[in-house]
Amino acid sequence: MFHFTDGGLDNIRLANGYTEHKTPYGKGVSIYDLDGLVRAICLNLVQKQYKLNGKEFRYLRQALLLSQGSVANLFGCTEQTVSLRERHGRVPLWADKLLRMTTIGSMQENTTVRELIDRMNFGDRLVNDRIVLHETDEGWESSAENLKELAA
């Protein structure tokens, strides 16, 4: 069994799906499907029956490719608060549940949740963005346009 410690978790063991080999720098390991492994770890973490600890919270956040700032904006707190929760393991129950739901939606490829995460990673909306609405046969649709692009 291989003790998988990448990502900061201490309790992950791999029964297979990897190859160990020698390198000039010591023992090396190749994981066959790293994306699949990360997904499996995330889905196991969100299904556990007790609260996430700080390391697990950080692992899920990083697997979603969310910065501490993005999570802070989502949770209505500061980046320092997110950092403290990850380092000291005091994750409020509401934050635990929200991150679990976000992870499940993303890992199950719910496009709405994935789009929300992508928007959070993109950053805050520009002050100069304009929402343009178009009526279609299916109803109203919107698109954001940057006023700088419109002025050009």
C-alpha cells in the first residue's frame, strides 16, 4: 500500500493504481489517474458522517480550484478566517455543509455549480460591466458586456 500524502491529508492509502520506481533523487511514484483519484477522495470526504477538519476543508477547496479569497467571498468572511479554519480545524457546521454541497455539485458535473465556481475563480465582477437582456422565443436571456469594449 502506498501512503498518499499529496494535498496534505494524512489518512489516504492506495491499494493499487500506481507504480513505484527509482529516480536519481530516490523513490518515485506515478499515479495512473490522478484526476480520478482526487475526485474519489473528494467524494469520500463529503460522504463522511463527522465534521470536516481543517486539512479536509483545504483539500476540498483546492480540489475545486478555489482560492481562499473566493471561499471568503462565498462564505461572507475574510481570507484570514478561511486560513485560520484550515490551519486550526475549527470549521463551522454551516461552512462544512456549504463546501460539501459545492463539492458534490461540482464533482457530479452539475454545470450550474461548475459555472458558479468558475465565476468565483474569475474574480469579482467589474464595476464597468453592463448586463444586456435579449428577449428570445424561450424567454429573456442576459449577457454581460464590458463598457470598455463597448466604447472601443
